[in-house]
Amino acid sequence: MPEEDRDWKGAMEEENVEIISCEAAEAIKRFREGDIDQIGDMTGKQLTESVETARKMMNKLTDAGASPSVDVEMVAQEASKPDLSYRIYSNAEATISQLQKRISRLEELVNSVPADPLQPGGSLSDIAQTISQKMALLEDDKASAADARLGSLLEKYKQVPESLQKLPDLHKWEPVFAALPAIVERLESLAPVHQVAARVAQNFLNLEKCQAAIQSQLDRSEATQNELQNAMNQNLKTTAENARNLTSRFEKLQ
């Protein structure tokens, strides 16, 4: 805003009056076409404010198109006169702040991903991916694996009552649980004695095996002696019989 026009900023204007200069209008046109960022004393920010103000003014004129008191073409012709000037009163900072808030809100809505993609707010790609994953579970191999898994779970579920029946037996041993550490410590201290006892028991087993072997040999020796005794007796009888026969024959010869 030029220096000579700044005193108009605080002046009261009518509600539908927008003030802009022809130079500003030309600058707005060139700025919107991307020609330059600064024209004369007007910066890009001022031009942006001018654009916003011009847009508001044209919206008001368009909304009032049916009103007989407003002629848009006449206003446009008057605005094209070189000697005509307007002043711009714009609250651009508040407008930009509101736009930034709205943009931030839109970014939050776009970037927000719900825990369940099928709930409202999920993107179409997430929903499609979730549906494809759930459809993949209906394949034959996965369905058969799920059936086998369900069968095993059913078997385990049937075993639950048996486990519940064993719970009273476990409760009976609860008083012993407190004494278990002392019992374990005592058993660990007696471990050498148990090892010696195990060796002694093993030696006794070996002695019993040796005794059984000796007894078996003695039995076989006794049987052999009996057979030998019987053979000797038979031989003695035979020898005695032979001696008697010889004696009788000698007697006959004499």
C-alpha cells in the first residue's frame, strides 16, 4: 500500500466496497501468469493479497448478479479507467492461518491409518491388501492346514477335563512343596553315600554271579564223580567176576 494511502486503512468503508488500483490490477495479472515475483514497490505477498481481495470482490459481484443495483460490466469498465484507483484492505495473515489449519487437518486425515484397515478412514489400497490376505486364507492348502490345526486343538480341548481331574491330586502335595528345597539339599549331601552303596550293591551282584558259577561247576563235578564212581564199581564187579572165572578154570585144570 503506498504511503499516501496508509491513512485510509483505518477509515470506515461500506461492507461491499473493495479498493484496488489499476496498477495493482496489472501487477496481479502478471503475477498470476508467473511473469515476475515483484513489480515496483509491490512484493509477491502484496500481490497475493491483491488477488485474494479481487477474488472476494468478483465473488460478491457474481453473487449479486440478479440484483438490479449492480452491473458487473459497468463495474469492469469503470475499473479499466486509468485514473481510477482502489485501496486494498485485506486480512491475509488470518486467512493464511485458517488455510494452514485446514491443510494441516487434511494432512492428518490423509496420513491417519486406522488399526483395522476395514474401518472408516483406511485407504483403498490397505483395504484391498487386507481383503486379499483374508482371501488367501481360503485356499485349499491353507484350509486343510487350518482343519488339521483345529483337529489338534479339539483333541487338546478334550484332554482338559482329564487335567482338571488331576488338580486335586496336585493340591494334596502342596504341603510338601515347601520342604522340597531341604529334601533336595539333603539328597545332594548324601550323593557320595549313595554312590558307595551303589558300588557295594554292584559288588554283591558280582559275587552272587561268581557264586552261581562256582555252584554250577561244583554240580557238574559232583555229577562227574558219580559217573566215575559208578564206572569204578562196574569195573570192580567185572574184575571180581573175571577172577572167579579164572580160579574155577585153574581148579578144573588141576
